Amino acid sequence: MSVPKASDVLAAEVRERILSGEFPEGMPLPPERQLVEQTGLSRATVREALRILEVERLLRIRPGRGGGAFVHRPDHQSLASTVQLVIRGQQIRLDALHETREAMEPACAALAAGRRTAHDLAELDAAHTDLVEAGEDIPQFLRANVRWHTAVARASGNELLIGFMSALSQSIYAATDIQQFMDTEIRAITARAHASIAKAIRDGDPAAARRRMERHVCGFARAAARVDSRESLDLAGTESELAPPEAD
């Protein structure tokens, strides 16, 4: 039989209270000295339990006067960070990332068309403006691109999709040979595809939003695969893949 460490038992109790909502976001835990008195555990054990929860991002530790341990309930960013760690730690194949994105992002677009708010549309417009105005600044273009795709996920109103899509978008672009891929024409094609998808979302047309996003992400995956395999990039073919027409 394996006997759990006292620090694990304490961490499990506090974790359950955080996840159940008994301990709300931002609530300060009692000072370390008080926790020692309340639990009857050593200061080292209490510190280890708090450290476990900090690593799990369930607590924020603030040093100094007025500091201490504060509850932090998991959100979509916590999910995104965890998914990115799994992707990097398991060295998930790039084509597997593309397959996952192709399965999920059209659903995000369809949900966004039915649920988007005025704020969501403003976020899409702002990200699109930044993308178009990036010019030859590739890092700015990529930041705006990830921001746009994340905005579509946020407009879906699904917390799990938001977390997964944030992690996938960043991981895919980090693993793609951007310098070879993001030339002037590809950036223009991407901008047109985004505008077409955003129009379907704005019009409240889930079927068109799903269809156009599917063409866009599938076309991106095929084009990126050709570059990655050092094959020539057929821009004439890529235009139809990445940029779905307005009338479809």
C-alpha cells in the first residue's frame, strides 16, 4: 500500500474546494502560519502543498507585503497552456495538429455565426485590420492571424473550443516554416479568406461560415505541407483552396 504524502492530501483538499467553487476566484488563503496551526502540519508540508497548487495554476503566489496565496480558477488560457505543453512534450506531429484544427475550427465558425455579439465582431474587425496593415512585418501578421482565429473561437461561446483553438493556432504557426510560406500573395489570400468567413459570421449564416472556414484551414494545411516537403507552391491552385468565393 502506498500512503499519500501529507502535502498531497492538503493540496487535494484545497484543489477540490477551488474546483467545486467553494473557494471563489481571487479569494486569499489564510497566511502560511495560520494554515500550519489549522492543519497541524509542518511549515514545509504546507509550503509544498501550496507549491503543488501553484504549479497547477490553481493558486497565484504574491510575494511581499499584502501578498500571499490567492485562488485562481482554471480558464480557457489555463487549458491552452496545458494543451501546448502536451503538444510540445509529446512532439505531436504537425499533420496531426492540422487534422485536429480541420475538425474543430469549422465548427467554431458555425457556432460563431449563431452566437456572435457586437463585441465579437469588433474583435474580428480589429484583428483583420492589424493583419492587413502588417505589410511586410511577418511577426505582426502572424500575431494578428492568431488573434483573428482566436476571436472566431471566442465568438463561438464554447470555453473548451477557445482553449483548444488558442493552443492549436499558436503551435501550428510555431511549427511552420513561416519565412518560406508567408509571402506577399499568401498573406493577401489569407486576408481575403478571413474577410469571406467574417462576412458569413456577421450575416449569421452558420452553413457558409463552416464551409468557408473548412476550405480555408484545409487549404492552409495542404499549402504548408507542400512547402514543408520542399515542393513548389502552386499559387494558382492555392487561391481556390485558401480563399473561398463570396457566392458559394
